[in-house]
Amino acid sequence: MTLEACLPPALQSPGTTITRIAAGLSGAEVYRVEAAGARYVLKRSAPDEPAADWRRRADIQRAAAAAGVAPPIVHADEERRAVLSAFVEDRSFAAFIMDPRTRPAAIALLGQTLRRVHDLPIPPGATARSPRALLAEVWPPVDASGAAPAFVRDAVHRMLAEEPPADPRALVLSHNDVNPTNLVYDGAAIVLLDWQTAGPMHPFFDLAAISVFLRMDDATCGALLAAHDGAPVDRLPARFAYERRLAAIVCGTSFLWLARAAPPPGAPQTVDATPALIEIYQQLRAGALDVASAAGQWAFGLALIKAGVTG
């Protein structure tokens, strides 16, 4: 099967270029497509993905695009498990939220965008995803590597044993992978990329996950929740604090899982010795660390778990 065959006929021409961008953990492949003076993103799922699962994800992505929270879909090919989306120029959400002059507007826009995601209908047949189940799945191989520090082991065991606080909110359609690399800000709106893991989830999980990655303090988390709910927040709910710890430890352990085959020698063994997320981000920006490498994945994973442990 050629990649050109995944494109609509109008874009299958000698002038079309297709460049690989990345490959996801699920086996999906992502490509940049340039044709007729326009740019697109082609995502091709693993060929053995069940048709029903692919169709359900494509329907979610169509609904999200119609609601303005995902890039517009140009073409979908079920046989080839491929979706072609419009390319959205990124004007840097990081710069938008880090500028003190625009930070309140960025927080408000982020909360409102995630509310629009959560207002999307849950498709029939969609099954709820369990972050704790994912943690239970990725932890044993990390533990077997023998490289995980004791504080990581303790954090994972506590998280697996901890029951979520009772909360009256119903499950919503959640993106389930809200991190800075999946946020694109075009100067006016935010769209989310990579809907691979979207499905029913407690609404706090998306909010808590991005609050961890963006190192939000309690006041900023309150502003994010207020923008999402459209009402003031007097104090952070216990369930939000739980989801925040859960998101940090699940995401951190997932990065350790990626690097488990080659954990770097001399990695920190205590919470105090582990660099904080802000230090890891500084190293990434300086080019001193590469999150695509085992060393970078291990360092990023430890920093996320530290955030979940220390708050």
C-alpha cells in the first residue's frame, strides 16, 4: 500500500510531497503532506486495528473538528485506516500562556476549549478508559528493569491502592492525552491533535493532566476549572487533586516504560535529587536533553512522578 493511495484523488500528483513526522505508541504513523500550495497532516493507523475501533475514533475526530476543537478533516479512508487533516499553523500556546499579560486569557481559553471537548457526545459503544489500569499495565516492566528508584515504586503502589474520592460528575468524552505537544494555538483558538486515546473519562482528568504539564499552581488550577465550568471555584475539589496525582504518575511511568530497555546510568534515586519539570523543560529548550532518547524519557518520567509526589 502506497501513502499516496491514502490521499484523495485530487492530491495524488507528482507535485505532492509526503514527509514522515512521527510514529505513535499505538503503531500509528504521522506524515506532513504538501500539495497544490497547501499543507495537510496524514495519520495512518496500524493496519490491524479493528475497523469498528477506527471508525469510532474517526467519528470522534469529525465531531471534534465540527466543534472547532480539532483540525478540519479533509479525507478519511477506512480501508487504509487513514485520516487527512488540514494543517493548523501554531502560533505557540506556550508563549501565549507564559506571557503575564496574556496568561489569564490563555487559561480561560484553555478551560473553555476543554469544556467544548467534554460537551461532545460519547459515541455508542465507547468504553471508559482507566488510567489506573494503564498504570498497572506499564509498571511491571519498569519494575522488572530494576532501575526505578524507591520513591517511584512507592508512588506507583500508593496510586494503585488509592480509591478516587466520590464525585457527582458524570463521565464525559475526554481527549485523554492533553499535553503541550497536542495543543495548537492559531492566534485565536486552540485545537487538539492526536485523538487516538479519546473516550469516556472523568472531566477532571484532562484538566488535571494539562495542569501538571504546565506546572499550574492551585490558583491557576482554580481559574482553569472556573473557565471550564463557567462558575467561580472556591477551592479545588478533592477529586481534582486525586486526578492530578494520577495523571502525573501515569504519564511519568509511561515515559519510564518507554526508556526501560536502556535506563541511563547514574539517574537520580531520590525525590530531592530529581530535577523538577521546569529544569527538564530548560534542558529540552537548551538542547541538553532529547525526549526522544532513553535518557530524556527517563528524566522526563522521573520529573513527572516527582510532580505527582510533591504536588
